[in-house]
Amino acid sequence: MTSASQQVRQGPAWVESLLGLLYPEVCQLCRGEPAGPATGYVGVACRARVRTLKAPFCERCGLPYSGEISGPFTCANCAETPLHFDYARAATIADGPVLDAVHRYKYSDARWLHPFLAGLLCDAAVPELQAGGWSMIVPVPLHSVKLRERGFNQAETLAGALSKALAIPVRTDLVHRAAPTHTQTTLSRQERAENVSRAFHAGQGPRWFNWTRRPAPPRIHGKSVIVIDDVLTTGATANAVARELRRLGASRVCVWSVARATMR
Ligand SMILES: [Zn+2]
Ligand SMILES: [Zn+2]
């Protein structure tokens, strides 16, 4: 039986041999152990340091809770925030090798880390999602200016891996990011929520060649949608995207991410 991550790792052999010439076969996170392209240049020791997210966690936002707790519970933030998604889950805790890999993947264009990150996401999400009757996957969109700067949307490439594993389509025409939000790491929970709540709009963004006439956003009545992001922090971004999907008619929205940051 092949695992979801093995399916993700398969690429054309010539690409892998070319990468082998360009990059030494050493773990790109610690540089102290062998690792090749098939595993995203992440070695066995660094993989062993990955902390997968296990119960107990908040049943709505997936916030991990340390300590003994029996039965489902909802955290204080979820109790006081109107949530537009049914639940959010993450594959891992955002620290150590995962956080390092995510940062390099999106800010340093380290796309060879894709098999590693996509493998973490798919290994955790596919067993949970495959029998759920989900209709489509929506990556959290980047603003067009940021997309041009970065060259790719990390949420979209991760969504692509999940799409292959689940055999359901990725839709990038449903929600766009109208306002470029700045790096949010220095903002409080409240400030983040306000910052992103106006950032997303249903449908496609304006195109330079068709500035005035935008097609009406498609309707997705009764559809079940999986929202994908790389890291989930407060959940405010995913919540803003989920709100637009509900406006388009989605009946169920869940959120999956590679890693869960535990900002309070
Ligand atoms: Zn390593
Ligand atoms: Zn919660």
C-alpha cells in the first residue's frame, strides 16, 4: 500500500536526477544527514523531530491543549468568535523543522521542500477526508502583488497535492484577496481579525484586460469545501475565506493546514 505522501513524492525521474546534480544530497534543515529529492531533502532525524498534532484539541479550531481532558471541548476563543468554518485541523505543531521548512518554502522559494510539507499534510488529512464527500479544495489566496513577488502561492501548491490524493478539484476562482495584508506576526489576535476580515472577496479579482467587467462569482450551493493554508495561527484568515465561501452557498467548510501555531 502506498501512503499519501508517497503518492505526492512521485515526480518525473529526470527532474529528480537534475535536482540531484544541482543540490547535494544532504538534509536542507540540519545539513548533518543524508536526504534526497524524494523526501524533500529532509532527513530521518529531522522528520523524527516533527510533532504531529494529536488530541486533545479544540474541536472547532484545532488548538492543541496540553493536559488531561476527556471528551470534546471548545476553547475560549471559539466560544466568543463567530466561526464560518465547521472545524479546522492541522497536521503538525508549528515549531522546529516544520516551521523552518514552511518559512523557507514560502519566503526563500525553497520549492524542493514541497514533498516534505505536502507529505505531512496528506498523511494527516487524507485518512480524515477521503470518505467525507468533499466537493472541492480552496487554497487561501494571496494578493496578486504578493503572488507576483513570491512566484507561487504556497497554499495552492499544497492544495494541489491534496487534490491529487483525494481526486477532487482545486478551485481558485471562488475567492480572491482584495487587500494585501502585511505580515501579521506582530499583531494581536484582535488586530489580526480586523486586518483580514475585509481582505477577501467572493469571485475572481479584477484582471488588467477586463477591469470593468467581472464575471459573477460562481455559486456553490450545497457544496462541501476544504480550505487549505500552510500555517493556521488564530484562524482569522481561514475564517474570512470561509465566510466568503458560505456567501457563495457552501454548506460545509473545513480547514486543513500543515501546521498549527499556538498564539494566544
Ligand atoms: Zn536533518
Ligand atoms: Zn478553538
